[in-house]
Amino acid sequence: MRTRLTRHVLVLLLSITIALPISAKAASDPLPSWKEGPTKATIIDFVKRVTDPKSDDFVPPSERIATTDNDGTLWSEQPLYFQGLWALDRIKALAKDHPEWTQQEPYKSAIAGDMKGMMAQGKGPLLKMLMAAHSDITAEEFASSVSDWLAKSHHPKTNMLYTDMVYQPMLELLDYLRANGFKVFIVSGGGIDFLRVFSEERYGVPPEQVVGTTADAKYELRDGIPTIVKEGNITLIDDKGGKPVGIYRHIGRRPIFAAGNSDGDMAMLQYTTMARNADDKTPTLGLIVHHTDAEREFAYDRKSSMGKLDKALDAAAEQKWLVVDMKGDWLKVFPKK
Amino acid sequence: MRTRLTRHVLVLLLSITIALPISAKAASDPLPSWKEGPTKATIIDFVKRVTDPKSDDFVPPSERIATTDNDGTLWSEQPLYFQGLWALDRIKALAKDHPEWTQQEPYKSAIAGDMKGMMAQGKGPLLKMLMAAHSDITAEEFASSVSDWLAKSHHPKTNMLYTDMVYQPMLELLDYLRANGFKVFIVSGGGIDFLRVFSEERYGVPPEQVVGTTADAKYELRDGIPTIVKEGNITLIDDKGGKPVGIYRHIGRRPIFAAGNSDGDMAMLQYTTMARNADDKTPTLGLIVHHTDAEREFAYDRKSSMGKLDKALDAAAEQKWLVVDMKGDWLKVFPKK
């Protein structure tokens, strides 16, 4: 009897010893790519407070709304927003049906790969070209075009697939939020339909939780098949003040967490974190990804043409937004390297 | 030993006998207000097929998207869409700040309660007045106005609160779909912001799952408070062909279930149920609530100015949409009577 008991105790102890490192690690480190320190501690403290029913800061699950920007917050945005790179490739592909483009700016420069010449044409003509890449196309054709491009195109500097240039620490953060009952939405200045092609697979964010810049669309029965056709008139520019509007339109309630990386996200961070009245004690967290790592990714802020971070960096101090130092706070940048 | 075993068997049998009527009823009757018959059987068969992993018609939970109209499908819409009744009351309330309205149509008729005179002013002026009721107001003020009105206003015929004029069988259907892994969205011709005031409490549909007719909004810091202000320019008329567009905009994938009650829902039912190509075998169900019960609710279809059901009723036969006979298929109409 004593021998059997001893064996039982031994087996039990052995099980605990084997199980411990795994479960203790999982319980204590939901964010393994975030370096131990005040940034990581602030995130974990916030999540613990809003999910602890005994805390004064407890927030019921239905109100745990998290919103995050995409370009520069979930994946890279240099040397150009990746959607811009897709649009240029699409203009080149469409050019064979538009011989007139070889004589017409900014198409001519775009097709020739002359970025400088293209940019010199000004905002109006550039936007018009951009919309030409995105409209008069069915929803299905558009999704296939983006999906095919993402599967085969490589970043000019890293030579990685674009979908491999997502930030591992942010993937962990989205998982951590979801594991704690948050509903995570992407609120991006990029196109809503572009993002939805990969948001579920790459970020675990289903299409119905993606908000982005939006253009008109129309419905028709085309040869008896229900069809959505994308059109050219923009109905929401989901950037700056457009982000709170997009949140109001799609979500209909105030987030308690928002992440961004540029002045384009400032209004969303204000909308999320600033008190509505003197009695408003809603616990909130605003987070800014600061691109400080020229070696592993890119370093830019106040003077960048993509993802300019200037006013929002000043506001961060005043509003107590958490500024993430990519170089110092992240042990890893991309999942594969 | 034999006695103990016998007792165990007896207790076990007794437990089964006691448990059986309850669990069998719960398992066999998720829709107690629906009369037994082909309509109810069709709904249950559909849900069983798409949720049974062994069925050829199995649909993974992430793709179990259900969309339902509101006016005439989830609650009544006679003698006027309830939002129209709210708008008229609001115009009356705003009139004290607009003395000029007493001399200006259609305001003059509206304030006097002269529906006939008001309707005679034509669509353009009516729409303009409707927008005056909905715009230049903050999101919070708008929500309070609707909420206050719903709490105290009564239907001119039934004298019930409007939120008591929801259909009990449809509430059961929404619960049944959710219990089977469906994500339920409301897709209404009514205003998105009006609906969101009561959709979560009344239908269990959170604001982020409400799609409706939408107007512009702007964001501003008003005395340091992040504020959304509703504006007058409509960006989506979520009716007829606008419903598939609204679904594309907000949900980004095709529903497998859609419910409606009028020609305004026909495009949504087509979009949901019609095959995308020769190989498309997606199991879908389109449902139409047919108002056939003048005694318990209202009876109307092909000639009604609210919720006209004409082309969609013809299409139902061709497309095999399930037409619900309110009088014959529903044991109960409203939760309280």
C-alpha cells in the first residue's frame, strides 16, 4: 500500500513539474515578444483592471471594444503604404487596356516606375488614378486581385511577403485582448475592402470588424448573379476625424482601447480616452507605436510623409497615451525574423 | 447488495422521468410561438443542416451570418414607420425654436397633425423635413431623444409601447439562430442610429451588428469633449439595392439567412439566396413575414404604402423563399398579448 501511494505521489509531483513551466509561462507571459518593463506592465495592468469583476475599473465584456489602426500599427508602411504599391501594380496591369495612359500623367510616370515624376503631379490627379485602380470592378474580382498580389509580391527592401511584415508583438496583443473578452476592430485609413482580404487570416479580425476608407458600391443582378460593383465616389475617408466617424458608423459605441502610430490616429485616441464629462471615469488605454528601429524595421516620426507622428506624439504626453518604443520594447518585430 | 442496486436503478429511472419532459421540450421546441407545421419545420431543418458537422450542408460558425429587416419583420410598421412617428413628434418639439415653420409646408401640416396635408407636399420636402429631425444634433442628444420617446410614447391603435410591438416568434427565431452559432445583424431601411438605441436590449443585437440608412457625421472636440455631430447628407439608403450594399459595407460577407417582409427586402433575399455560379451549393434560407392577421396585428401586402409586398411575393415562389403566414404560423404575435 505504501509503495503504491509513494508511486502515486511521485507521478503526481512529476506531472506538476512537467506542467508547471508551460502553464506558468502561459499565465504570466501573454506577451512573450514584449520586453519586461513599464510598457508591457501598463498593458497588462489595464487588461487586468477592466476584466476583474472586483475592480472599480471593471468593464462588462460587451463594452470591451478595442480599435487599432493597420498601416504602421499592425504592419509596416514604408516606403509607401502597401495598398499604394498594390494600386501601382494594378495600374500597370490595367495599362494594356488603356493605351492612352502612356501619354497621360500621372499614369505615364506610374507605368514607367518613375515615383518622383508621379508624385509631382499633385494630389488630385494621384487620387483619381488611385480610384481608377479600385473602381468599376466587382467585389469578387477586387478581392481576387488583392489576394493574388499578396501571395506573390515582395517588399522592395526586405524581400518579404507583405503579410509577413506584420508585427509579432501586436499579433500577441490582439490575441491577449480577445482572450480577455475584447472585441477587436481594425480602424484604418486604408481601404476597407483591401484589408478584409487578409484581416481574418492574418489578424484574426473578421471582415465585419474591419472599418476603413470606403467608396460607393452598387448592387445589380448580372446575368442572374447577385453582384456588388465597386464605384469611385468616396463616402468615408477613415483617417483623422474620419476615424471617430467610422467608429460611430460601424461600431456605434466608444472603444476603451485604441492603438495607432500617427497623427491620423490622434482623433481616434482622443475619442477613446478623453472624458465625456466630469463624472466620466471609464478606464481607457491609448497606445502609440513609435517607429524607432531603423535596423529591424524603419525609424521615422515627425517628418515622415508616411505615418507622420508629430502632433499625436506631443498629445501623448498630455493625454497619458502609452508610447511604445519599437526598438526598446519589442524583443521581436516580424513573426519570421 | 441487490437492494442497493435496485434503489440505484430506481433513482436513475426517476431522474430520467423527471428530466425528460423538460429537456425533450427544450430540445424539440426552440420556437414555442411558432405553430407546428411546414413553416416551422423548414426553419428547424435549415438550422439543423448547417450546424451538423456530418451534413453536406454544414457551414462553419464564422460564416453563419443572418440578416433581418426591422420594420414589419421584427416589429410593426403601421400606420407609419415608428421612426416617422418619432420624427413628427420631434418636429413638433423643435417648432418652438422655429416660429417660421407655422407658415411653411410641410412643417405647418406636420405640427397641426394634418397627415394628409403633410403627405400632399411631395417626397422632396418631406425628406428635407425628416432630415431636419435627424441632423445638427450630437450622437448622445439623438440617442437620448429616441430613448425618451420610446419610454413614454404609445401606439395610436394598440396603445402599447412601441418596443412592446416586437414579434415574439421573431425574438425566438433570433435566439434560436444565435444559440446555433449564427451572428445576427439587423439590416433596415430605418436609420442606423435610431435602431441602435434599442436593438441590444430589445433584440439582443449589439450596435455593431446594426446596419441602416446612414447620414454623414463629423467629429469635433467641443469644449474639450470628443463629440460626434449628425449631419444631413445621406450616404446610404439601406433599402432595396442599398441592402446588399449595406451588407457589403458593414459585414463584408454573404449571409446564409435573410428575413424581410417587403419589396424593400427583395434585393437582400436575392443576395443571400441566389447561387453565385453553377457550382455554388451554399445552403441558404430566405424568409418573408406576410402580414395576414388583421385581428392580432395588421393585414396588408400588394397595395400598402408601408411595407408593400408585391414583387417579392411573386419572387418568393420562384426562389423558394419561405413565406410566413402571420395568422396561420404564429401562435402569438406580441410578447405581452
